[in-house]
Amino acid sequence: MAIAEYKAFEPVVEVLENGLTVILEQLPYVHSVSTGVWVKAGSANEAPEVAGISHFLEHLFFKGTPTRTARQVMQEIEMRGGQMNAFTSREYTCLFAKTLDRDVRVAIDVLSDIVKNATFDDLDKERNVILEEIATIYDTPDEYVHDVLSETVWPNHPLGRPIAGYEDTVSATHLEHVRAYKESWYRPENMAVAIVGNFDIESVREMVHEAFGSIPRGEAPAHTGAPEFRFDLNLVEREIGQNHIALAFPGTHVGAEGRYCYDWLSSIYGGGSTSRLFDTIRENEGLAYAIYSYNSPYLRTGVMGVYAGVGHENLQKTVDLIFDEARKLHDDLVGDDELNGNREQLKGGLLMALENTFNRMARMARSWMFFGRIV
């Protein structure tokens, strides 16, 4: 059969008896499978005294189960040529494995084992690893400045706190806190298993039922409300070679009608090497190597940001030009050529990203979390 004749099947969505959502998409023309366990819980769901606990828990899942050591957990996937990892965001956590299609059963088995049976061994050792991670972020100013920005615009709200937490909160987090947090948020109604790649739908459905169907039913706590956006200035002095500038404008939440306009606006403003900020600040003036804007929509709010890293002598001029370009966007209509060119950039980026099984899997899972359906 010619490759052009293959067609991806429509995603299959099913809710198990315990409330867990299963999302499957078969792609018969690839050799891999991406399997992810998604939980609607991240740093925005944390109490202030345990800030960073979502990220801490994510690390501890990989420290072993009653039947697998930490090394064996990773060996099961990596010794078959696969990859296994996890990440925590402000609003969700994902544990995932990408394997060859023949190993999808192994991926499901290992992921279900660590989610259901993790023993959380070596908690103090992993605490130290996370404290080193926090120190690394602090020592990386182009990352750290975004944490400072979030705390500035959303003070006294968990969405504004750093995902990894703080040195004092991570140091004070103990096993009973981790177990209680998992018990509260890792409920089937608050979780989804998303799988994309080359596999037999019926066989994988049965595997997922068997692996995850035994998790007891239960409701997760209510999510936090929307924070208020605070307009403020925050200066952090460091003896380093550059000034790292992060600016934020109020954005829109992920389900708002105008969310695509914000993506479009960010693309025009500073989304790539043909954007206005890049053209003005890097190409025309040579003031910065890194200059970009971004749109970050969340469940109940959103932010549009700008970042630039510049020498001390170029700080004021760069800030002036950033605001000059913002004023032009506010005051003048964008021409059709620029609009359409950026539209094509967004469309092309989306379509090329969807050639990757992990990106397809992640997109469907986020779609379920934010919209309750597969977009």
C-alpha cells in the first residue's frame, strides 16, 4: 500500500468505570508509540507551605516500586530503545514513555506501576536533587527572570509561585505531605491516559483497562480561582554580564474566544526571526541576541510576555524599543501581508509539530483538560 493511502483513525475517547479518561489515536504509518499519564494538578494547586510538592512528587514516582528498583523502572524502557520522563507545569503533571510500537505494553505496565505503587524511597536524596535544580534555575538568569515575573504579576496566588518551589518549602516537605497530596489529586476523575502511535486499538484498550481500572474512584479538590493581575516593577540586582528583561501584559484564559488572536499577536510582535521585535532590536539595532514574545494562556487567566537579554549599556534603549513596537501595534492596523504571513507561520508550526507522536499525545491530553473534548 502506498504511504499516501494511509489515514490516521479518529481519536477514541473512553471513560473507565472508575472515572479515568482514556484517549487513543492510531497512526499506522509510524514505528513508535507515545504513552502519557496526565493529571490535572500542578503548582497552581499547592498550599503555600508545600510549594513545589507537585514537582517533588513527580520526581519520587521514579524512585521504585515493590517490584522494581529505580534503576529497573528506567531499564524497562531505555534498554528497549525507548525514553521515559516526566514534567510538571503550573496546571498539570505528565509522566510519559516513548517506545517502539512493539513495546507499548511495557510502557503501559511501567507507567501504571509507578503511578499506583511508587514507594517514594530515597526522599531525602531526591530532596537534595531538587534543591540543586532550584539552585540551577537561580543561577540561570534567563530562566529565573520568568519566575520573578510570575511572582510580580500574580503575588499571593499559587500560579505566581515557581513550579519547583522554594528552598524552605522543599526542605520542609516530608513523606506524609507527599502521600496526602497524591491521595488528594491523583484521582481517576482528575486523570487521563493518552496514547498515540502504531498499535491495535482494541488490544491497547484492554491493556489500559487492566492496568489503570483498579485505581479507586474519588473526586479531586476544587481548583483555585483566577488571580488578579498586578502592574508593578521588580528589580533584582546581580553582578552578571547582562540585564535580563521580562515584561508581562494581561492575556486571556485558554478557553476564551479570542485566544487565537493572542497567539497571532505574539507571532507578529516577537514570535520569530521575522517578527517586529526581532527585526528592530536584533537585526536593525544589534542590541540583543535573544529577544522574543510569548502567549501563555492558563485555565482561568493568561499572560503575554516579552523577554530580552542585553548588555547594561543597551538596557534603556531596548526597553524603549519594546514599548515603541507595542504602541505601534496598539495605534496602527497590521497590514494584510504581515497578518497572513504570521497566520501561515502558526499553521505550519502546528502541522509540523503534529508529525511527532508525543506532540499529538500532549495536544489531545491538554485538549481534554482544558476543553473536556478533543479539539
